[in-house]
Amino acid sequence: MLIGVPAETDPAETRVAASPETVKKFIALGAEVAVEQGAGLKAGFVDADYQAAGARLVSAADALGADLVLKVRRPAAQELAHMKSGALVIATMDPYGHQDAIEAMARAGVSTFAMELMPRITRAQVMDVLSSQANLAGYRAVIDGAAEYGRAMPMMMTPAGTVPAARLFVMGVGVAGLQAIATGRRLGAIVTATDVRPATKEQVESLGAKFVAVEDDEFKQAETAGGYAKEMSDAYKAKQAALVASHIAKQDIVVTTALIPGRPAPKLISADMVKSMRAGSVIVDIAVERGGNCELARAGETVTTENGVKIVGYSSVTRLAATASSLYARNLYAFAETLIDKANKALAVNWDDELVKATCLTRGGAVVHPNFQPK
């Protein structure tokens, strides 16, 4: 049983799919682990750390040719060429809107598992990559916002006068949003937050922030059984936008985190709203890789508008590579462990397991996940 850990091919990706800690755990299960040379450097894990944990340092082709391949992002076409038919590949696959890439993995004959499709059940909490990474993204977004703001966050009373506390507004109160609220509060900001899901109001208030939303009948029904936000009607969006527009003009830092699975990020901040903000204000758009919640956000850039508002569009989680990799690696280990027969020290996938069924995209040369069947 050979487990391969290749370096990520995307130049913007700083994370790695295994840490020295999880390498040790895999070896304790009877696996041999092959890590591509330099795979963990951007995350602060040097080759010597992996060797000390018992891993073998190999080329990219050798790591990709393993029985089980662990990755951060979906394998690229050039990586699939090195994978053997029947191999297992675990990664965040970003499957929505990328049907061609899914079918390419099927043609390569590999069995792929999308970690972001992991069901949100008690048994799978330790495997929840969306939560582990979003938690860090929410934290980093506030740190980035504070750095760009150029003023102090907490209220300070000095002999020279009083420095007012910064006003932080968090849009979208999932895992990232809650961490953003908590971080903003720790830094001394006056925090407000909004979300279309009614259950979040109590969560926001429990963290000492104020909840801002149009609380009508549609708002009370705006949550799916899985705990995600529903797409709202145009009428509700208009009412919410009007409320947000008046509120946002008074804010110093705005963090947007709103995402709906399988859809582009909803537009929450229009160009006109940005124009209403004061010079020196900051917007940090966590959802920028999905099109962004802010109309003017640009992925991988910090945009400064004509009226002096900064819009940060950097990936928050890749800027915390060491911590993000450590948590992601533990998520992957927790799932991969369920695919291993401990007695025989070999891969033994139970294809009827609910976690396998929920996450398996391709198997036996075909796309098997019901949500991504070719049309």
C-alpha cells in the first residue's frame, strides 16, 4: 500500500495534503508514504521533516503513481497521465461547473473522492475540510482587513485624545463568518453581521455582535435541511440590499463570506455601495474565487477605488499555509483511514459506506456521483 503526496501544481496554492504528523500515522497503519521533494516547503514542512517521519522522498511522477494519492486540489491533466488505473485520489475537487475535468478523471480510470462533498454528520466532523479551512479563512480575512485599514481596531483613550473603535461588518455567518466575528471582537472592533438564515441571529449575538437583517416571513424559511443558505427571492434581495446599503456606508471594514454550494457567489456589495463608503475603508472578499460577493473584487488583487476604498481579493486560507495544511492533512487522514483494512494493512474501500457514496465522483472509468452525471 503506497500513499503518494505530490506537490501542488497551482503556483498560488501553498498548502500540502500531508504533514509529517499524518505521515507517521499512515506508516503506523502499515503504509509506505512517498512525498514529492519540496512538496511541503511553502507550508513550512521541509523534506527532512518528512524523512524523519518515515517518508520516502520521490519525484512527482513517483508520488502520482501511488495506490492512494493525496492532494489539495483536483489533479490537473498532466498529473492524471502519471496515475495508474484503479488508484484512489482524495482532494478538494471543486466539481461544480467543471464537468470536463471530472470526465477526464473518469477516463483516466482513477477513483476520486471530493472532500468538500463530505456529509455534515457527527461521524464525519473530523473530515470536514470546508469547516477547517473556512475557520482559518475567516480569521485571516479580519487580520488582512486590519492590516489594510491603517488605523487602530480597538478604542484607545490617550492623553492626546480618544481613538474610536473600528466598525466591522461581516456578511455571511457560516464557519468563516463566525470566526471573523470572534476575531474582530478580540481585536476590539464594534462588530455587526448579517445572514439570510434565521438560526444565525442567536449565534451572532452569542459572540457579542449585533445582527442586521430584514426579518420577514421569507427570512424565517431561508435555510436548507443541510444548514446551508437558500437562494432568496428578488424581492427579499432588494429589501436586504437597501438595509445593507444604509449600514455599509458607516462601516470601516467589511468581510464577505457568502457562498451557496454549486452556484456563483451571490453579489452582496454593489459598486454604488462601495462609493458610499469612506476613504480608507476596507472590503475583504473571501468568496472572490467563486466570482466574489463584491462587484468590484478581483481574485488575487487588492483594488483601490477612486473614492479610496480598498477591496482585498486574496485567498485567505493559502496565506496561513502551515496551519491550513496541518488541519487539512488531519481531515484527509481521518477519511483515508476508513479506506484501509488495519488487519491486512491494505486498501479496502467499502463502496456502500455513506461517506464513500457521498464523496466518490469517479470509479471504474465512469462518473458515478448522481449530481455530476454527464448530460
